[in-house]
Amino acid sequence: MEAWEDEAVVLAVRAHGEGHALASVLARSHGHWRGHVRGGQGKAGRGVWQPGNRLALRWTARLSDQLGHFAGELTDAAAARALDDPAALAILSSACALAEGALHEREAHPLGYLGLAALMERIGEGDALVPDYVRWEVALLAELGYGLDLSSCAVTGVVDDLGFVSPRSGRAVSREAAAPWKERLLPLPPFLLGNAAVGEGDVAAGLRLTAHFLARDVFGLRNLPLPPARLRLADRFL
């Protein structure tokens, strides 16, 4: 018998048979994992097995390469906090769908998990949480090996007045160096460089920036589009 225990955030749940479910989770130490949940769609299990909820999770299987079974105890009901808040629900849905689609199965993604769990704990903050959501996407790209280099200008090496990102290299470009071809570059919102205040249009720019690299380097390599929930979140800030 194979088994492990971990804390995990539920990413997706799909009905499977009479009252049962197939669940996808992101576990702190074990990464993205799928399993069967007995009663996961029943009266008692439905409130527990919701995307965004954090669980004390146990996985068991006869052999390690089998799908296996999940049993979980609710420790944080993020889904309930988002239920009547469209902004919170948009963030929750996008984050869970992105993690499910981007992260390789059965590989540890500790930074991705910690960032996702922190977002779910604050899910009631609504649209005010989106800048930190964008920062999580930047960290997720880095954990997957596609990190952006926002430390200095790719052209001149200066570290000040960075205002754009090259869509090819993912490196920052200063406003002065970018002037001749800034229409070809992606705007870099200041909040991604530190604790700068979030100005008008900054959230939309941040979502556009990370969407470019997620679509090209993560989902594009698998011939997949960005998750619809991620597109809907971006639409809120157009």
C-alpha cells in the first residue's frame, strides 16, 4: 500500500459516478496530484471538495503509479468566502485553473503552492488582491523555468526607470532605451518592481505581461490556450 499525507489546495473537482468525484490538488510537498474522492459530490463532501479550499489531505493507492484515493479534512474554506463576491471568484477560478493547467503532475512546486495558499487565505479582498495575483504568476513562471529578468535594462544595464519588457527575452528595458520601439514591447507596471502604488491601467498591464509568457512558454508548448477563467479575469480590467 502506498500513502502520503500533506496539506493541499483543491484545484478542480469533476463528478465521477454516483456521488463520487475526481479531484485535482496542489499539495505543499507532493505537488500537482489527481485522485478519486469517495462521496466527493455527495451532501457531506460537496462543501469540502471545492476549488480554492485548503485541506489536510491523505492519498492512498495499492501501487504508486495508480490514480489512488483522496480523503480530506477542510482547514480553510476559501470557496465559501468567494461565493458571493464576483471579483474574489474570478481570482480564485483563474488561480486554480492556471495551476492545474501549468504545473506538471507529481512534481513538487513549493513556491507555487505557498503563493496559491496565501492568495486563497486573502480571497475576500476582491480586486485589491489582483496585483499580488500577478506577482504570483511571475513567481510561477520562474518556478517553471521561464522567469522574467526585471533587475536591469537589457540594452544599457541601468537599474532605474525600467518601464518595459521584451516579449522575446523577458528582460526589462528602460524607458529611454525603449523609446525607438516601445510599441513592440510590453509595459512593465511599477508594482512588479517593488512596493510602488498601483496606478490606473497597471493591473491590466501586469495581466497582459504574464499572459504573454504563460501563453507562449507554458501553455503554448503543449498546444493549449490559456484557461478561460484566466481570460475572464483579464477581461475585468480591460
